Amino acid sequence: MQRPPGREIARITLGVLFIGLLIAISLLVLQPFLGALVWATMIVVATWPMMLAVEARLGGRRWAAVLVMTAIILLLLVVPLTVAVLSIVENADTIVAWTQGLANATVPAPPQWVADLPLVGSNLAAEWAALAATSRDDLMTQVAPYMRSVIQWFAGRAGGVGLTLLHFLLTVVMTAILYANGEAAALSARRFGRRLADDRGESSVVLAGQAIRAVALGIVVTAIAQSIAAGVGLALSGVPYATVLTAVTFVLCIAQLPPLLVLLPAVGWLYWSDHTLWGTVLLVWSLPVAVMDNVMRPVLIKRGADLPLLLIFAGVIGGLISFGIIGLFVGPVVLAVTYRLLESWIADVDHERPDTT
């Protein structure tokens, strides 16, 4: 006996609602772990070829390879991020005190060499002289809003250190679990993609992995290289708190902001302190550091995935603005999968068009 159409529609509707409810409740239960799970997935996908190479060198012993890779992740990723956060927070009082100490600072008159600079020398000297002529009260009135923002930012960061370290530890644990069961997880993801959209769904899962690997190579490795180079220049030129400034540079590079935001103020401080030689050395050193990402990042991204660089950069910047740091990976993956699906859908027109020759 055939069921009435209305009863069949009601059954399907209730079934879909029940499944949606289960998914919503499951996401609510897993909410505390979702951030760490996403980060662990990104790390494992990006470093999986290295994992297989380590396992081969250890005679196929997966447990030993998992231990080695977990230790490497701790040393190369979690430890630098933790040190960066702790360095910034531990020196928060010093940085805030230095900022507040600007209240007693005076701006000296511009030296003669500033006016002798080509193209911008006269204008720069005039602006510097106008700033030097400003009274201390007027200067503090202009600087006060920025000082308040700096103090509030550091106070907010100090409260979240324990939660950040716990998040890092949970990420490492999940990374080790995914390393141990990587093939099964990858197979499940590909089967899910095939169940959704046949071959296109499976190829989209593979493309997502390639996009993650490309971003990890292009963004993280470039940020590490730039921050190390900047730190060497800061330390050799005698800039105080070089370790803290290096940590800040690493965070800025991860966030796709130029290291010149740290290097140029350091150069200015050296000139201000009459260390003209070291200021010039750091200025010259800063130029290749600033353009390093323009050379390294495209090469590394192309090695990770054959995708348009504009697409990757748009995903990185847009994802960062929309989702925070994790958006560095989520943004490019979403755009890459969408781009390939759209490209494949448009290509179907060429296959369906009859041959008129």
C-alpha cells in the first residue's frame, strides 16, 4: 500500500529536523574542543609528508614517528608561540611603563642630516621641527588616546595567557591522535566528500588539504624566517628588549602585517639616541627583511598547491579579518574549494556543447 504524499513529506521533514538537531547538539558539546581540533587538523595536514618520511626512517614504527613529530611540533610551533605570548605578557609592565614615561620625554630638534636627505628631507625636517616646538602638554594630549589603548590591550592579553597555553596543550594532544590515525581520518573525509558530490566532492577534500599545506608553507615558514632575520638585526644593533620585539614581529608576520612596524621605530630610536651608525645598519638590514616575504611566500605557496596567488592572498587576508588567526587557513581553503568547484561547473559547458565541426 502506497503512503499518502503528505505523510511522506512530513516524515522526511521530521527526519531532516531531527538530524539537524543532533548536529547542533553535537557541535554544542564539542564547542570547547573545536578550536584545538581545527588547529590540529591544519598542523597534521600540513606536515603529513614529513610524518611519513620520519616513519619510513624509523622502520615503519608509527608510535615512534608520532612521538618524534609531536616533539617537533612542540619545538617548532607551540614553543615559539608560547614564548612569544609569554615574552609580551611578562614585559607588559615594562612596555606600559615605557609608554607612560613618554610623559617626561621631549622631542629634540632635527639634526642637519635629516634636511639633507633627498626628496623628503626638507618636509621631514619641517615636520620634525614643528613636533619639537610642540609643548609637552599638547604632545601628551595627542598621545594619550594611544597610550590608553596600549595599556588596555596588554591588560586584556595578560588575563588570557593560561587559557592560551591550555589551548596549545590540547592542540598538541589532538595532533598526536590524528598522527596516529591519519589514514583513517583522511579516508573518512574523502568518503564523506564522495558521498556529497561524487568525484568532485572527493577532489575538493584533496584540494582543501593542498590549500592548507600551501598556506602553512607560505605563511608560517615565511613568518619564522622574517622574525628571525629581524631579531638578528635588532640584537646586533643593540636595541633593548630585542627578544620581545622579535616575538611581536613574529605575531605581526603571522597576521600578514609588515615587520617594518617594529623595525622602523627601532631605527628611529637608534637615531634619536645618537647611534647613527647602528641606526643606518639596521635601516639597511630592514629593507631585505621587509621584502623577504615577496620572494619566499609565492615560491612556497606554489610548491604546496597549484592555485592562483591572488586567490590565496585574498583568502588569507579575508579569513584573518573574518575569523581571526585560524582564518589564515580557513579562508584560503574555502576560496580554493569554491574556485575549483566553480571552475569544474563552468567546464561542464564545454563537454556538453555539441561538436559543430
